[in-house]
Amino acid sequence: MANRENDKNIQSNQSLIKSWMLRDFFSDCAVVFVFATFLAYLKPFGMDSVSFVYALGFWLTMCFCGYALYAPAIRVGDRVFDAYLPIWARHKLITLALSTFLASLVMGLIAPFIISAFFSMPSGYWGSVVSSIIASVFIGGIITAASAVKTYVKLQRQVIIEQQAKIDTEQAQVGELKERNSIEFINKLPIEKRGSLLCLQMDDHYLKVITDKGEHLLLMRFKDALLQLHEFPGFQTHRSWWVAKEAVDSTKKDGRKLVLILSNGLEVPVSQTYMRTAKAQLNLL
């Protein structure tokens, strides 16, 4: 059963990776198509006399051939340069620039054949190579930069999603810990006294636990109870009192003293030692 489950997880991960790869491929194609359309509209490099459709066909051919060359060249270049470049030069921008430049040199040798299929070349093949390399560096650099920005944005979005998922997981774990600790504590009480925790009061060697269903004495140290309820939303008000934050209905002043009135009508004193903590917990001035 475990092997079957592992096989299912592997197949699921493989299908997810394929889905991401297809999504990246189609998004890259969209970038190339938009850029080719833009070039066809501008008609650079003396293409003013040709129609938009003819120019679009030329630039689509040129740009997609470039994409077929640049995409694998950049992936291979990342690995090769990361293995052979000095450590100080193993920066993503440096390896990307080097890969793009080398791919542009190769594209400069291929581009004259594409140009000759659409236009005449009065200067011949070798006469067109230099200008083709320059154009390839310029155009390939722009497309590569656009693709790099797209990839960077995607990675940042993925990082944000992963961080949010981690935060959600940690919050869920904290919530489970709080609930588990409070349940373990409440389960020490008789069934008829188990309810919403209101407060604790130290009573000699015993601990008086007060819930919305009554009170019960536990043979338990006050500080041990506070440790067990450390993650529970509540606070200490006195050396012998602790209250649940949600149990506080209102407050009143008794001279210079502060008194908390709980949902069951019980009045809990706040000593000067814990005055600042109580006010902060209850957002009192």
C-alpha cells in the first residue's frame, strides 16, 4: 500500500511538472508572438515597402526560430557556466547575458538563411552575418529580458504562495497546540464541570478552576497550570489569579485598583504588578 501511495505521489508530481512546463512554453510563445507582431508593425531594418502580413510572417519565423535556439541555449548555459565560471561570476544575470550573447552569435549565422527566404541579399551571406549578429543580440536580448522578467515574477509569486502556505500551516499547528493543551487541561475536571475556561485561582496547595459550568479544585500547582495554558488566550492578573481573555465582560475601578468582571459575574482583582499586562491585553488606556 505504501509503494502504491508513493507511486501515486510521484505520478502526481510528474503531471504537475508537465503542466508547469506546458504553461511556461505557451506563455513564452505568447511573449514571442506579441514581440513579433510589434516588430511587424514597426517594420524596422528597411521593411517599409512590405505589407504587415508579410512582415508578420517574417518576424514570426525569425522570432520562433530564435526561441527554439535561445531557450535550450540559456538552460544549458546556466549549467555549464555555473560549473566552470569563477565563483564571483556565477551570478544569474552574468550567466544569462553570456548565454544570450553566444546564442545570438549562432542566430547571426542562421538568420541570413531566413532573410534570404523572404528577401534578396545584395551583400551575400557573409556580408549579412555581421548585421544579423548585431540584430540578433538586440532582438534576442529584448526577448530574453522579457522572458527573464516573466520568470522572475512567476518565481516571486511562487515564493509568496509558499510562504503564505507555511504561515497558514504554522498558524494551524499553533491553533492545534492551543486546543490540545486546553483540552488536556479541561479534561482534568469532572465531566459535569467541563466547559469554557473562565479563570484560575490559587487556593493554598490547590488550584481552583472556574468554567462556565462551575468550579473545581485540582491538586495542581498554579505555575504548572500557567505553563500548560501558555498558548491559551489569557493572562495573569495577580500572583494567585489568571483569567481567560474572552471571559472578561467589563472592568471597574475600586479606588486605584482595577477589577475585572467576568461573564459569570465573578470579580477578579488586578495587582499593580500585572496592571500594565492587563491593560495591554484589554486595550485599556
